[in-house]
Amino acid sequence: MINFIPIFPLNIVVYPGEQLNLHIFEERYKQLVNECFTEKKSFGIPAVIDSHVKELGTLVQIKEIAEVYEDGRMDIRTEGIRMFKILEIIRSVPNKLYDGAIVNYPDTIDERNINMMRRIIAGIRELHRLLKVTKDFKKNDDELVSYDIAHHAGLSLHEEYELLGLLQEDQRLEYLKRHLNKIIPIAGGIDKLKEKIQLNGHFRELKGFNLDL
């Protein structure tokens, strides 16, 4: 399926099923959020890496506008729906401040390997123990999929994007396994991993990427 979606490019990778809180303060994205919430439409968050909008991103829906401030700024809660691939960016959407894109939705294979998942969850908990970090996955272990735990594994932004591009659950789990095998032995001295893991879940004030640059 190919269709048009409004886009909100951000310097993050969002996964299907992810609960993402955002603080909206730019006029174009206030317009985007108000329209999408009122019309019950979804919008896309393509990843911005090294100042470039990447072709992959995740379609999200607004679950709640948690707070609206006097100047129009908003705190919103969103949820990732599905991964998309940009075919064309639309820079001039009539009567809109924001940009859009023509996208399609690559097919994914989401069959779960429970035994491998259990080993990876154990590895992530060992990583957190070494870093003295406590995280709640908010699901029972047997309900978790790779997207639920990827942000908790201390991946770099480039690595999170690579994982988004893997279309099979087994591939994503294998990617996480290799990462954990590499990082756990040196985890005790990596402060940035702790900071990255702790940030997940808070309202994030992220400036949308300017496509005119």
C-alpha cells in the first residue's frame, strides 16, 4: 500500500508498539498534532541521522494530548503503529506548515522465537545490573518482542536505525544478541549507555528537522 502521510522528522528512531511522549512547541507541529488528533489521523516520524532524513520511519498515532499550555505548546502521548519507507518527500503541502511524504509499508515477519528472546532479556537485565539501572518493560517477558526492548539495550542511533530496517523478528533478535555479546563485557565503564537507557519514557522536547537546510 502506498499513501501520503504528514511527517515529523526527529533525531530518534521510533519502533512499532513504542509509547513515545513528546513536547510540541514548533508552530508547524502544533498544526500537525491538532489536525491529526481532531481527524484521528496518524503521522510519520522518519529518523534524522547525521542531519539527513532517512528513508525509514514509523507511523504513530496520538493516544492523548496530556497537557496544553497557554502559549499552545503541548505534551502528547503517542504509540508507534508500523514501519514505513519514504518514496518521496513532499516539501510544499498546500495550506500546511508541515511537510509530508509518499510512503509504502514493507511487509515484516513477526514470528517470535521465545527461547532466543528469553536469552536476550536475560542479557539486557545483566547489562542493567552492571550499569546499576532499573527499567520496567511494562509487559510480561513472554509478551515482549524485539521492538519492546531495543531502546533498553544501549544501541547507538545508527544501530537502532539498522534494527528498524530488519524485516524479520529473528533477524532483529540476532542483531540484539550480537550487540549484547559485544557490549556486556565492557558495560561497567560506559556512562553514555546508562544515560541513554534512563532517558526513555520521559516527555522529550525535540526540535523537528528543517528540510530547508
